[in-house]
Amino acid sequence: MKTLLIDLGNTALKWALLGDERTPHTVVHRGQSGFKEQLYSDWLELAPDRVIGCTVAAPELAFSATKFFNDHDISWNWVRSQNAFVSDDLTLRNAYSAPGKLGADRWCAALGAIDAAPGQSLLVVQMGTATTVDAVLCEAEGQYAFLGGRIAPGPTMMKKCLEDGIPLLKGELGEWRDFPQNTLNAIATGIMDAQAGLVRLAYEELIKRSGSARVVLAGGAARFIEPRLRGLVPNLMLQHNLVLLGLAAQARHRPRKEDMP
């Protein structure tokens, strides 16, 4: 059976067949209402039997893709967050106060991080349009709990908000400096330190519960913050495509029927 995995984000779409999730194709859509016909042709050429996807994009985009799958008799499932994901060898419990309101991308990324770095507590950091910093506690072998997390504007959004409010600050992004001596570097340093500080504080809270933890970093802006972050947290792991890894994990670790919602 061929399974097509889809990560439909706010500004970009990533997709791959199950087994190729670490090297996906990427299409930048920037919130448009539909996709180009070439994308659908590429999918038809793959001849998938089913689609497992995660979407946090505008509903029109998900509807466009879903209509295509229906028109071509391809079964589909847009994954949502759950009270728990339970398979024979993996359990992830959702401690969110309203589990169904947790973003599907954060839920899938947590499963993807577990797949990439099993057997330990994890701080899952995704840096894109928004920065999300989520704690996953390893309670026992194969047993995990999604404790909750933090959401903040991503680096690009931070810069845009600053420029929108103070037009004189518009310009190229500078570089991190211990004591910035020009405005562009001052902005870059402020944004980097804000992002890195968010991660560091969340890491400190997690290790109070777990004793130790690994930080898993992903997202389009990850390379921007990685050098600064490496000096602030130990055991940093750069692992992109966490949502696709999480979708693949759900496809491979089939949930026990009695535990399916």
C-alpha cells in the first residue's frame, strides 16, 4: 500500500511517500486558495492508496486537496490531536486541558520527535511563522506525556512587527553580537535572544520534572537560532520535518482499535 504524507502549514506544503519522509518535496503557497495543477499531476503519478495529512493552513487549501482526493477515489485522513495515541509499543498521552484544541502540527511534531529521539524526555521546538516550544515527558519505556508548551511569534514575525510599528527600523537582518554596536545587529540580537531565552526557560522547567531532556529543533527559522541556542542548552538536536516524521510514525505504529477515538 502506498501512503502519501502531507504537512500543510501556514506558508508551505511538504509531502512525501511513507519511507521518504526525511526528504520531502516542498511547495510554498503563502496562504493561496488552491494549488497548481502540476502538484496534483505529481500526486496522481505516485498513485497513492491513501493519504495521511496534517493541516493548520486556511480551510480553502485543505478543501482543495480533499476534493482532489475524493475525485480520484483516494482515501484520506486529516490527523487531529487526540486524548492519547496508543499502539502496541508507543503511547503518547495528551495533557492539554482541551486535547482536541491542541494544534495538529504540534501533536504530530511531538510524535515525530519521539520517533527521532526515543527513550528520553524532549523539548520540541518548531520555528516558523510562530515558534512553538512543547514539552514531552518520558514516563517509562514507550510511555510519553505531552505536558503542554509555549507559543510566540517566530523570528520573521518579530522583525516584521517591529518594522510595522517603527518604520525607521526597516532593513536587512543583522548578526548576533554580545554588545551590538549598530541598529541592525541590535535587532538581530534582540530577536535571537528572545527566541533562545524562551527555549532555555522552557528547558529549565522541563528538567525540573524529568531530570534531563533533549531539545529537538526544527523549522524554517531553526538555522537562524541554532548557533545561539547551542551555547544555552545541552543535547541540542537539529531534526527537520517533524510533522512528517510524526505522520509516518502514526502510519507505522497503528493504534489499537479499542483505543481509537
